[in-house]
Amino acid sequence: MSREEDVQEWLAYAEADRRSAHNAMKMQDYRDAALHCQQAVEKLLKTVIVAQTGKRPPYEHDLRTLLRKVRGLSVPEELARRISDLDIHYTGTRYPGVVDLEFYTEENVTKLIAWMEETFRWFSTHTDLGSTSSDT
């Protein structure tokens, strides 16, 4: 098995981005916190895909596409929408003209953190990934 096929390694990377989101939030680095929210959910979805297929996940960053590749789970519509809404922050935090930098406020990014946490809780409850608990 390659490292790209190791569920626990993918989960460790998802958890690292999750912690980084919380740490950036504490430092009031809201743009970086938003990026890590998106990255944590991306790696969590890839973890689920690896767990389901036993193969490396697709080289894909789009959360909607990754969510469609998750099999056998009926993700609630509201959660799917929130996951989708996190997607813009992959490029929006790194390139000008995608998201107005004024978006990255404590209030807005607190919502993104909550959506990330909701996603981790849901997948922890509905998959064999077990407990995904943050050290925050």
C-alpha cells in the first residue's frame, strides 16, 4: 500500500489542517483560517474516498466533485451546501479577484470553522473513520 492509499495518513493530514484553521483563527489570521477549513474538508473527503475504494483519491480540489465521489452516504442537503460554500476559499484566499479580502472577518470565518466542524462530526458519525476530535 502506498502512502496515498493509507486512510490514517489522509486523516492525519485532514486533522492537521483542522488544527491549523483553529490556530490561525486564534491568531486572527482569518484568510489563512478559511484556507485551512477548505483544506481540512478536502482531505477529509479524500480520506473517505480512500477508505471506500482502497485506492489513492483523485487529484482534485473541488469539494463538490469530491463529495460526488463519496459512495453510499446520503449527505444532508444543508451540509452538502456548506461543504460547497467552503470551496471558493481554496483559490479565494490565495489569488486576488476571487473573494473580496474584506470577507475574511472574525464573524464570517467563525461560520466557516463551524461548517468544517459540522462536516467532521457528520463523517465521523456516518463512516468507519471513527472519532475525529480536534485538540482545540
